[in-house]
Amino acid sequence: MEIIVQKFGGTSVATPEVRELVVKKIQAACENGFSPVVVVSAMGRKGECYATDTFIELARTAYKNIANRELDQILYCGEMISAVIMTGTLQAAGFDAVMLTGGQAGIITDNNFNNARILKVDPTRLLNLLKMGKVPVVCGFQGVSSDDEFTTLGRGGSDTTAAALGAALNAEMIEIYTDVDGIMTADPRIVTNAKILDCISYGEVCQLAHQGAKVIHPRAVEIAMQKNIPLLVKSTFSNAPGTLITNITQEDTEETGVNDRIATGVTFINNIAQIKISLHDLTNNTASFNIFKTMSDNGISIDLINVNPGQIMFTITEDLAEKATIKLQELGCDVQTTLGCAKVSVVGGGINGVPGVMANFVEALALNHIPILQTVDSHTSISVLIEKSFLQSAVTALHEKFNLSC
Ligand code: ASP
Ligand code: MG
């Protein structure tokens, strides 16, 4: 039995017309000899009646700080409604479809409500259903803890469900259906000539996602990567081939001639604050520890971390800037907070070891008179912090400089 997991996002299950397109994708998988396991997200986007955001807003009308446990119970409803409707649609089309919650599909999580981690997947029930020729339709984004608590996997977590089921079932492929034709070199609302990538490595797509691209949940990629199961991101609304995510390496692409690109995409995270702390006493080794410990104790996640003699810099999301500044001042720090920043990153598995990537990066920004406030790099990315008013011109200039539109 060759299993395929087909995950359909919120816009792919939002209306009766679109759900008929979903039926066609499932039908095609069956015709190609696969046994499909369907995973669905809640129906529609923010503002629509059965979307996840609607349930969050509804719960918060009762109490703004409603407990995460209770929030998870209402969040469960979104995927339940969607899975029931999609199962009914499949039954009407002649499929022997069966709706399952995340727990019924064998997804066991920890007890971290709103952001639970999958501890294990027991695929027995799914395998039995598949053997009987049934099409399981599983609620994405949910699981159950070992003490029978209903949990959700964090926003965008239906991708994680699909990957976890794909891994547990040893699927041939995990298809992620969405409303765009694949993963793009940049956000097309910013860069008009951004293009769809045919293929991308697990590592690159994780970097793109962590650096702000809203392509696929990075956790899903990490899970698929562990079992080396290909992920295909494609549109429900077209027959475009989509973007294949696999373990292609730079060497592979050089050998096959498929691709020798240095950069794969340009991405950004907006609304960031930069924190700069001057350290006057260079002999005081505990000062930097106290600074990072204070952030940690207050649940503030930090990024773009630079520790130099005399100065510590890092970034945080803008909404936490006031709290962080106050806590650091209470610690006696000489702190300077700059609001209104954005982090722009060039991601590419081919960056490592190639001379001149940073020179090109800096040249593109210099020609557009964009000051760099801070930089950080990894072997597959280079990021800069800039003033957010320069965001559009920086992303466009870098996309151009790294030949991503051809
Ligand atoms: N419905 C959930 C969310 O909006 C999970 C998902 O769509 O992947 O975050
Ligand atoms: Mg999603």
C-alpha cells in the first residue's frame, strides 16, 4: 500500500465550490494508486465564521485572558467542523470517508496547551481504515495528551499534523495544498517579479519559514526531513506542479545540473525592536548573564544576538519592547531601544563558502542608501536589521542582486 498524506489549508476547504476541487485532488491520488489520508485546517481565514481566529475572538469576548486549556477546547471546533464537512462532501462523491479527530488518528501530545508538541503517533487505527479501503479525514492542528486533555499544536499546526502522520505511516509523499502555486522567491506583494521555486531543500525552507516567510510550518518540515519524506506544496486551485521540498544538497544540484543557485529566496520579519546595552565595566562577567537571564525570566525571546566587549545587542518583537526596556533599566542597564525595525534575510543552501555573497548583499543596500543597523549570518542565510521604512526597497534590491527573478 502506497500512502499519500494530502493536507488542505483553510482557503481550500472554505466553500462548497472549492471543496469540489479538493475531491478532485483526492480522486487523482486514488487514480494514481495511492491510499490517501486527508488532513484539513479550519475553514476560511480571519473574519470568516468557522476560522480559528474567529474562535479565539469569541472565547476572548468571555474573558480576555481565558486559560489556554479552555481556549484549546474551542480551537478544536474549527478543525472538527471542517473535517465533518469535508468527510460529508467525500461521502456524497462516493468515497468511503471517515472523520477522525487528531486523538482518534493517534496523535499524542504533551500538555502544553496552545502549543503542544507531538510525543508520538500511533498509526494503527489509520492503517486499519486504509486497509479497509476507507479515506480517513483527520482534523489538523490537534492532539490529545496522555491524560486525555485536548491540545492544539500552535498556529499553522495542520502542516505539522500532516507531516507527523506522513512520518508515522511511512508515506510516499506529503502534499500541502494551499491557495498559491508553490513557494516563492519572495513575497509577491513586495516583489512583483518573484517566482515559484520548482524545488527547495528541507534546510532552506526551514530557514525561509523561520525568517518570516509564511510558506509551511517549519516543524512540519523538520518532521518530514527526519524520515526523508518529500513534501509538495501546491495549489488546490490550479494544476501547477508546485514546489518539491526534499533533501537535495548543493552537491546533488551541481551533479544533476538542476540548480546551482546561491540564493533561494529573500524574506523578512517586520515590527522588530533593537535593544542596545552599553557595558561600562568590562571586568564584570556576570552582567551579560544577568541581561539574558532577565529576558528569559520574563519569557522574552531574543534574536540577532551580538555580544561584544562593551556592548550587547539583540532584537525582540516590538510589542515586547516596553516591558523589556523597563526590566533592563531595573537591572541598572544603560539601554537604548530602537523601534520600527525589520529583519531582511537572503536564504540559500549555496551561500556557504562562496566568496562575495556579503559584498553583493551590502552593495545592493548601499546603492539604495539603506543603512544597516546590525547583521547576523548562518551557513545558509545572511540577515540584516534595517529601518522598516526601507523594507520594500531592501527586499526588491536583494531579490534583483541575487538574480532571483530569472
Ligand atoms: N487552523 C489552525 C490555524 O489557523 C491550524 C492551521 O490552519 O494550520 O492556525
Ligand atoms: Mg497554514
